[in-house]
Amino acid sequence: MTQRFDPDPKSAALLEVTDLVRHYTLPRERLFGPPPMVKALNGVSFSVRPGRSLGIVGESGSGKSTIARLVMALDRPTSGSVKLLGRDLHALPKDQLRAARRDVQMVFQDPYGSLDPRQTVARIVAEPLEALAETSRAEQREAAGDSLAAVGLRATDLNKYPHEFSGGQRQRIAIARALITRPKLIVADEPVSALDVSVQAQVLNLMQDLQQQFGISYLLISHDLAVVNHLCDEVCVLHRGLVVERGAPQQLFAHAQHPYTQALLAAVPRPEPLTCA
Amino acid sequence: MSLLEVNDLHVQLQTQRGPAEAVRGIGFTLERGETLGIVGESGCGKSITVQSLMGLLPSSAKLSGSIRFDGKELVGLPEREMCKLRGDRIGMIFQEPMTALNPVHTIARQVGEPLRLHRGLSSADARKEALALLERVGIPDAASRLDAYPHQFSGGQRQRIGIAMALACGPDLLIADEPTTALDVTIQKQILELIRGLVAERGMALILISHDLGVIAESVSKMLVMYGGSVVESGPTAAVFAERAHPYTQGLFAARPALGAPRGLKLATIRGSVPELVDLPAGCPFAGRCRFTVDACQATRPPPVLLPHDHRVRCIRLDEIAAEGVIA
């Protein structure tokens, strides 16, 4: 495999996020008053080593999805840096950023909203390759077939449209699209929260298999502690734009120190009945 | 007499691929003050079941069987009569609090609406009642927020407003269809506590629909597990959770990732996928996906087998399953 850019020898991390701050300015409420600000992230740092996975848990408004957007370079931070393989994504020129994007792909929450209903599965899955503009149509189609096979779909599915698939299958298509550039990191923002329990199990197992097979790292964003526990080596608990606690999931969930983590854990409904009828 | 008696309820929906039986012969009873949970995955018929109780099915749907609410037959009841029950004797809380509230009306008006309609209260009296209700469901500083619109509230507060609306006329039966699915866990906990508290305080019966076994475990005394339009297992929550007799129930429990489980474990999956309603087999709906399937499963619908504690399971292979000692 060709080295696409030189990793910084000092940093062994695949992804290095340092002091990430993102404040959003809202429209002015009064003509001469200062515009209100939303402080989505207030200095978040973490790193992901190759082949390891990091989970980010927190509630709505804690800044989880802002992290995903910044790591994907879909938005610019107010300050701080996102380094992928030693390169600061937000300092790269456009053309190099486009090339760097092959190493990081994303899987979205809603498998109904994230696939274009008017495109065939072949086009949807091959789109990242088309954006890189290095391969011919025929090669793209072949790669799309391979990618579908990796997620347990058939090559005959290439000519179908998204509406012909169930929610779980659509999420597999979205994962196939993320896999096609052979990324080192997949950012998954609530990848299973729109799925039923039994389908969720299938998709989580698939993500686990792909991790072993291709050595992919996940940056998994979820409100579901059990899902993070299942897939990640490390977890960061995010609250109001700050990481309040981090550690290995089993350790963290068994001995939570921060009151917010404790409250989050206490709120999870347990599947054991409290009262006997 | 039970508050609610459902017997051999069938619902046929018209789909693009022809008629589909979304609910196939389910039955249960609910006493006053009793709490019932319905658990199952998308398309199992749990929402259709409660929509038929509320008379909210599409007009093309065909309903047969019997739903007796406080002695009154609801199947075939004219819409005019159904309107009198809905929002008065039967209250409903919906999944998505933003779409369940009307964005162009103030919350006082919406919460007071059932009182004006069913109780004939004046606007001023309905407003007073609405304030009491909003205070009861925990809207902070409710008096000054009566004239606010739904978009000015957070998701959890909107769900509280939805609960206040459902409670307005003091219903005998409260139906909550996935009331916390759109909410964060800490908010979910508060809303479930509110619903449990209100049910106990007012002696209402509760039907709670959820896909989350944890929510069911903490909130209801008896439960139905639905699959493919049928109730495959039913009984007291404690008994169902302890025995997990039906292979589908076992699959559902095993598929959940557990908090604190060691890493690297594979989740148990149910093989295959949920069949479309049109394609459901004639016999047991779970036949084919179940590893205990034999020819007899495909042929006829299994009759309910009664286990201790009024625990019923529709499966003809219970002895074989028990012999393997599978508790997922």
C-alpha cells in the first residue's frame, strides 16, 4: 500500500484531537446587543491509536456530533486542532484535504436519510472513489461489489435502489460506502440507534468483524453506553462540551467517579423487573 | 368486569402488495389500575394494536374480534361515539412530542382542549385546569409559560405537556406508545417516573409500548411479547423475564449489548430478518427464523401453553427447548 502522506514520527496516534473548541454564534436577538453564543465544545482532547476504538457518550447538546463534524473536517473549529496521521486537517489546502479524506469515512445515524433514494446502490457505494477521481467506472463498480460482500450483501444488490432494503440492510450499505476507500478511521455517529434490537446486534457484530478484518479504528458516538461498551477500547464521557471522565469502558462503568457519569449510568433502565406481580 | 377485554382481535391493512394481517388474533385483559407492557420490534403490530383501541386506524383497515372497554364494544363503534371516549376515558401519549403538539397553539389552549370538548368547561376554567395539570407534570414556572408555544420547550418538557394533555380528563386508561424513545436517558428516567407516579396516584390502567426491555422491566406488572402480529409470550413481567420461554423472547434478550460485559464477545443474533406482514407464514410467525422449527410449526398456529403464574407461551417445542436448557 502506498503511503499517502508522511506520518509525523513523534506521533503514533492515528487521530490526535487537541484542545478542540467550537463556539457557534447565533443570530442577534437585539439590534445593538452582543449576539448569543452556543459553546458546543470547550477544549476537548483525545487520541485514537491505530486499530483501537474510542467511544464518545453524552446526551443531546453535549457536543458529540460537533466532534464528529470537526473530525470529518465538515466544519472548522474556533480553536484547537484535529490531526489525522500527523497532519492537521484544518490547515490542509483543499486538494490535499480531499485526498486525506480517504483515510476517514463516516456512517450516519439515519439509514433512511443518508442514502440518496434516486441513486443505485452501486453509485452510492462507489461515490467516495468517484470523489477521489483515481479509478475508472468499471474499477469503481468492482470495488463496490467487494465492499458490499464485506458487509454481507450480494453483488446483485448493486443495481437496486435504497427503498428495496430494510433499515439494517441500509445501514450495511452505508458501512459499505465508508469501507470502499479502505479508511483507517470510521466516524460512526449513532450508527445503530435507529435500528431494532435484533438488527442492532447484527450491525454491531458486523462492525466488530470489520475491525478485526481490516484493522479499522472507530470513533463511535453514541448515547447508548452498552453499545460503546461493546465496541470500544476507551470511552470519553462528554458533558457540556467537556470530557468529564475517560477510561476503559468496563472499568469506567463499574467505578464511575464523576457525578455526571454516575447519573448517566443510574438512568439506564435495567432489564430486570423490580417488582413481582 | 375488567376495564379492557380484547378478544381474538384481527386487523387487516391494505398495502401496496395486497392485504396484510398486521394483528392476528391477539387477546388480553386489563383491570383498573393495572399496568401492561407491549414489547416487540418494528412491524410486530404493537402500535397497530393500540391504534385500534383508540380508533386511530386508517379507514381502509379491517377490524374484527372484540375490544370491550368498560363493558362497551369498541369494534364497529361509530366515529362519533369513539370521539367521546378518545381523550376523555382513554388518554394517549405519543412517541414524538414535537409532532404530537400543534405548533400554532399555545400550550394552555392545547392542554385545556379536552376539558372544553368533553367537560364543557369555559376557556377561563380550562385555563385554570391546564395550569394545575402543567404544574403536576413538572413544568417549571408553569403560570408564566401558559401562553408559550411548543417550540419554546425542550424535548422532555414537550413530553410533559403531552402527558398533561392525556391526563386532562382523568382517563381510566392511559396508552403510552414509546413515550421516551426520542429522549435522553436521564430525561427518560424522569418521564417514566412521572408516568409511574401518575398511574399510581390516579388509579389509571396503563398500556406502555416499548422496544426497550429495560423500560418494560421497570414500569409494568405484566407484559406481552409480540412478533409478526401475534402475542408469542405473555404473563407477569417477573415470570416472563425469569423464564424467557419463547425462542423469540430469548433472542430478543440475547441481542442486547450488556453494560459492563467483557469486550470481544459476539452478540447473539436472530438469524434472518423480520418477514414482511404479507409474507408471514401460516403457522407460527417465528417459524423459519427459529432453530427449533419443525414441520408442525409451519402448518398451524401454535396454541398457547399455560405455565405457572398465568404465563402463556405460544410454542409447540417448549419441551425440546427446555431440554437444551437454553436461557439466552
